[in-house]
Amino acid sequence: MGAFSASTMVAAGTVVKASKESFTDAFEPLTDTSSSVITRLVLFPVQTTMVDVRDAAAEVSIQGGGKLTIPEDGLVVRSTGMPPDGPVEVQVAYVAPALADEGMSPVPMQVGEDPLKSYGMVEATIMAGDEEVDVVEGMNLELELPAAMDDPMEVPLWYYDEDRGIWVQEGAPPATAIATAPICPTSPGGTSTR
């Protein structure tokens, strides 16, 4: 947890970002344009795992009992459009629903004026050395998070647009009996809820 203060005028729509190595980034859009702004930012530890998806799919265990499955040959290096030539580094942070609901989230948990209900939040970033990696078009990563018995069978999938400081809804993928929801290839590395 940290605090940010601005001693000069802040334009409405400004998004504050806090970063620390081995932790998630935290974001807070500022709407108060007074001369002094104080906000609370929460960063979560990132779990790092090396996997090789050139010959087989790979599963990455996620704190809290979930997993992220990456399909065989399902990744490309963003700068080249080619598959990675070796193992990739998967960086994952998990925010349990109870923490998000208590305000302990790296991003604000509201859409406009309405609170956003979290069924778990994951930030996943995949790197090949220093190069960013994308999901191959037409393929999906699969994200499984534990679900409570009273969770709905369908929940919308959201990602946080870091540049605009807002949540964007991707759709409502069906939750299966084991509460699986795909991470859409249009927002790899983004923060989503389930």
C-alpha cells in the first residue's frame, strides 16, 4: 500500500500509476481537481513461472487454487509476430474477491458511480525475454478460478483500461461447473474479473 499526493493542479481524467518491481501496477483515476489530492494505491505480489509452450500446452498455478492454461503454440512475440524461440515468463497476480470487495484492489472497483462486484481478479503478463508476448489470433488462454456455491453461473468479463482509468466489459462468457472463464485475446496482460 502506498500514498500519492499532488501539490499542483490535477486535470480531471488524470490516472495515477504506481509501480514496483515484482508487484502489480496500481491505478487510480483522479476526479478531484483541487490543489491537493491524496489517494490510496494497493500493489499485490507477482508470482513468476517459466513455461515452454512450443511442444505442449502449459498450466500455471495461481495463488488461491486457480490456474492459467496456455495452449501449445498459442503465443507470438509482439514485435516479430513469430512464436517465442524458448520458454516464456508468466507473471501472475491474483486478488481474491473478498479483498477486492473490501477496497484492497490495484484498480478502483467501480464503473461510473456503480460498484463493480469481483469474483476474483487476475493480472497476467507473458514475456519472452524483454519482449512482450500476445495470444495467437483465434486462440484463447483459459483461466480457472475457484467459485463460491452462490456465485452466478454467468458473469461478465471485464478488463481495466489503464490509459483511460476505466473498466471495459468484454462480454458474458458462461461459467462452467469449475468456473472457467477465458481471457480474451483482445486484452492479453490486462486485468480481468471472474
